[in-house]
Amino acid sequence: MTSLLLAQDFPPMGGGIARLHGEMARHFPRGELVVSTPLDSDAPDVDAQFAAAVDRLPVSRGRTKTLPGLLLWSRRAASLARQHRVRFVHCGNVKPAGYPARWVYERCRVPYGIFFHGGDLLSEQHKVRQSRFKRRSTRAILGGAAVLMANSAWTRDLALTVLGELGLDGHGRRLRVVHLGTDPARFRPRVDSTELRRRLELPDGASGARWLLTVARLEPHKGVDTVLQALPAILERAPDVRYAVAGAGAVAEREKLEQLARTLGVAERVHLLGEVSERDLPALYALAAVYVGASRRAERIGVEGFGISLVEASACGLPVVAGNAGGVPDAVRDGETGLLVPPEDPAAFAAAICRLLADAELARRIGAAGRRAVETYYNWDRVVGDLRAIEAEVVA
């Protein structure tokens, strides 16, 4: 069966949504998936690696949100559906990909499914409350879907709320939860990080430093400020600790975090690394003693619907300390693969982190359990298997 993936976010673009779509293109059997995605100047360097056929639109991501761009994408998607005899369409987000998905359904009678990520639903919820047109368009897109997929129980519950607000309560029966994963062959324990340390000018173990690590964009809901506020208490009990944050973001957010670190007197212990390439991530995880994910619900759409970096850390054998918010509890099994704490409580983060730093056996046991969880469940083979089973159920 050939399927079509409509992906607004796709490699070489970064982020968890693009990662999911890229792994679908990599793990679907060759010849069984066609990807339709916007133009990217670096696309020729990455598209050849996928088993799926990647069809690039002649417009950028920004243009696909305009009416001419949506019409072009919709017609192109219908043409691909006919050319490849597509039997199911994966819609990578509600909008804008939902528009061509609905177009293909109306003209080719090919059923489609929509994947919800968390923040996208919060955004749609806000828009449909403000605009009658957006309410109608969102209702048409969600109402026409044969199946709806959520990355966590939290995202599923939010989807049920949104469906209810749109008068689509009965569509809750179409909801499925598909937890995300990572690649246990690529993210694994004991990767050599010597060269990366040298390149990033990070002190090594010989200097006595133990590293806390966060991999996340510098955005308020990622909670890096909470970890900074926890650092003074951590350093009182573990004076060798340093904290590295890998991720780009707005200049204003970076400056705010740098000022907070100076105010707290921990600036010399904090390393904001900026964007770290996908290639370097396994080595980056390898230099850490504890992974910290302090995401929280913030602002209008700030939320962690699942948290791929959490399972990447587990794949590398790291114990995880994370905020109990959004979809994080679906990625971190409390007391087994990590420790969950209140998401905006620096003292709770400090206590959990210090507990792991002080108890090497506990840290090793949690890290090993995280690795087993990735090998047996949180991996892309299982994710794609779940998606293909849903396809088969819908088509049948």
C-alpha cells in the first residue's frame, strides 16, 4: 500500500515534528511512502538518504500558508495521490497540511489521518475561539479525518477538548495515541565525546566536572530558567557540576537566561552552546551525567507534547529528571527511566538531581532502564509499525 505524507516540517529542518517525519521517510518500506513537503535550499543533501520518495514543492514553508501556496500544494498532492495510487494520507499537522489533505479526500476519496503534537492543538484552540472562519476550516479538516493520532495521553485529552468545542464529540472514537521514539543504534551509551569537547571547549572529566544537559530551543516553556534557579542549591552539594544547554532561540531569550545566570552567581558554570548539529547529538549526550528536561506549560501555546530529547537521553543510558507537565510523563516513566518533579519547582529539581549525583548505583539503574525502554518500545521501528497498522485498519 502506498501512502502520502504531507509534511510542513521535514529535514533538513530541525525540531521534533520534522524528526518524526524524517524517520517515517526512513523507516517505511521502500516504495510505500511518498512525501510532499516545501522547498529547502539544503534538500538535495538530505533527500537521497530516505527510503521514501520526496517530492519538493516549488515554494518555501512560508508560502504554503498563503492561499496561492495552499492551492498549489493541494493540486500537487492530488496529482501525487493519483500518480502513485495512494490509499492513505498522513497529515503532519492540522494546518497548513490539513488543507491539501482535505482536498485530496474530496477529489480522490483517499482517507487521511492527522497527527497532533500538542502545541499545534493549543494554537488551533486559540484561533477557533477568536475567528469564525478558522473555526469552520478547522472543523472541516478535523471532521473529515478518518483517524486522529496524538503523541501522548495529554495531547489526546486536549484533542478531546478541542473536538468538543467544535461540536465533533463523536470523533473522539477516532483518536489513537502513538508515542514517539528514537534510534537506539545511533543514540547509545559510551559514544566518544573527546572531539566534541575539544571543539566546544568544554572541560572534560579530568577536570572533575560533571555535566547536566538540556537539549531544547531557548523558549520560555522549556524551563531552562528553572534549572538555573536550581543550580545554586545543586552546587552546594555537588560543587563540580556544570550545566550545558544545546539549542538556538531568540536573542532576547538567550540574553535573559545569561542575565539570570549572572544574577544567581552561576554564569561560569553555565554553557549555552547554541545549535548543535544532529550529527553531534550522541556525543553530546555522552558527556552528561544527568539529563534535565524542565518543560512546563507556558504562555498560549508553550507545551511539551511528548519530548523526543527525553527518550534520546534514555537511549544513551542517561538518568532523566523532568517536569511533570504536558506529555512528558508518557516519555519518562517516573521512578523507572527517570524522576518526575513539579515543573516550576527549582528546589524539587535540585533535590532530584542531587539524589542521582550522590547515588551512582541509582543513576546507573535508571539509565539502564531507560535504555531498555528505548530498545523495546520508544524506537522508530515501533512507531512506524503502529502508524502502518492504523493505516491498514482505516483502509480495510
